[in-house]
Amino acid sequence: MKPGIERNINYLSRRPKDKAAVKYGRMKVTWGMLKRTNEEMLELLPRLENEPELLNERFIWYSMVPRTLLTGYYEPYLEASLTPNPDYPYPLYSIPTDLKTLDLGKFHHRWKGQHLIYRQEADEVVPYYDREDIDFKGALQGKKLEIAWVKDLVDVFILQIQGSGRLVLPDGSVRHVLYAGKNGLKYVSLGKVLIERGLLPKEGMSMQKIKAFLDANPELVEELLTTNPSYVFFRLDDEGPFGSMGAPLIPMTSVAVDSRVLPLGSLALLTTRLPQQGENGKTPFTRIVMAQDRGGAIKGTRVDLFCGSGPEAEYLAGHLTSWSHVYLPVSRALVEEMEAVK
């Protein structure tokens, strides 16, 4: 936990101390408040095992409302090659040079934080190529954007949902493949599409069931994958995965959030119940987590728990859909100081 808090402090040190990181009604939480809260938690770490009551004594815990939907993501393993190979027909692409981003906040304050991703076609600004264009119509072929090739197109799709993964190469070595950008088009949940079409039941829906359905129905793969026009581009690295703060993610501790609701660098207490592989029911889980990543499909109070890599992480991330409670700590001493000034 210590390295994660230190990364939070490093990130928060670069933010304007007195500027609001988030507002909850009339309550303003500044970047400086988040930094001090992290600093106090870091100071208390050696004592918490024997003195857990310090958490209540030193912090005020604000409950996120409405309740939080907790989901999970993980690092999938993909069989891949870094050179063209007939056994690995499906490419992973880097960010195209013709993909452009426009900061709309420069044009009007109401668009602050919003960006337009586009390409130019003659003199016209148009949306960037969608999944159908790229995977099935060859829109990026011949542009030398391939960074690797994998065996299974469905694995590419899953990798894009997770945001990062590990490539297992023919010689047994492993490379990290990390999120580099996206085409800016709306993310559509394939799980919801399968439910709405009556192809899979809502009960027990998981990434494993989606993959099993696609494997059993290859004639539907193109039609179903293209219902999600969103497309992710990647880069190779020797380390990872990294969150939106630029820091390594910590399994079962780092979470992806909507940073307009829970700012990056925040600590939070998460209480929930996690599914157990091979067992019925769920097991209670309570932990201090850290908002260190964002997700394109993470909106509002929803939180996405980074589950790590490997079979257990894959199972947990694929089956995790739990209503949970999240509490944001703020230094009690700092709140009291602010109230005294008033």
C-alpha cells in the first residue's frame, strides 16, 4: 500500500493546491486536501494493524451516493508475434498519424474537459474509423501501424475492453501491451447486445460466457463485434500496466473511476462482496483502494477494480458485478481547521 500512496502524493503534488478536485453539493474537496489526506494515511500505516481505530480518529469518511456498482478488469494474456506470421493473423495497432484530437474547452467554457477525436477527409472533418472499418474493411492496412499480431480476433476485442495485457511470444518471452489511445467513438457493451438479442441470459453474464458464445458461433463474430464502434490503440513496453496517473497499477487496490466523481489520487474505503471461483455466493471484501485509473465506460459512481493478471484475476474480473459502498476519507484535522477559519 505504501508505494501506491507515495505515487498518489507525487501526482497530487503536481496539481494546484487550492483548486477544487471535486464538488459534492456545497462541499469542495481541493487537490491540497487530497494530498494531505494521503500524507496522513502514509504516516499512520505502520500503526494501523495494531491501532485500526486511528482511521476513525484521524479521518472523516464521506459516503458516495447513490451506491456504487463495482466491476473488475484485468490483464489478459494473448499468444502473439512481433513479426508477421500466418499463425497470428490479427494485428494490434499503434495510434494512427491521421487521428487528430481537438480540445473543445478552448472554444467555450461549457465544453471544458471535452475532446473531439477526428480525421480529415479532403477538407471535411469526420469521425475516425470505427471497428468495422479497421478490423473488417482494412482501413489501417498498409500504414505500418502494426506493433504485434495475435491468434484470435476475439482476444483483440477483449484486450481493448481491459485496456492492457501481456503478449506471450513464440519463444516464451512476455511483453506488456499498454493502452495508447482510442478512436473516440461510443463504447457499446457487447454483453448488453447479447442480452437484448436474446442470445445470452442476463443472469450470470460474464466475459467468459461472451467469449464461449463467440467461439461457438464464429459466423456471428463480425456482426456482433462491430456493434461496438469504439476502438483502442496500443504500445509495447517492458513494464506495466500503468493507470491514467502514469503510475503502475496495484492488483486488488488500484481502481478505475470517473474522475469527475472520484478524483485521481484519492483514497477510498471499499466494502463489497466478491465472487469466488468454484463456490456459490460471495465473500465479504473491505479494503482501502486508490483511484489511479480512468475507464471509457466508467461513469458516475461506478468503480472498476484492477484484479491483476492470470486465471484467478480473469475469473474475478469477468464475474464481478456487485453493489458496493465507497467512502472518501478527508483529514479530520484539516476539516476542523477549515471550520475554525469560517
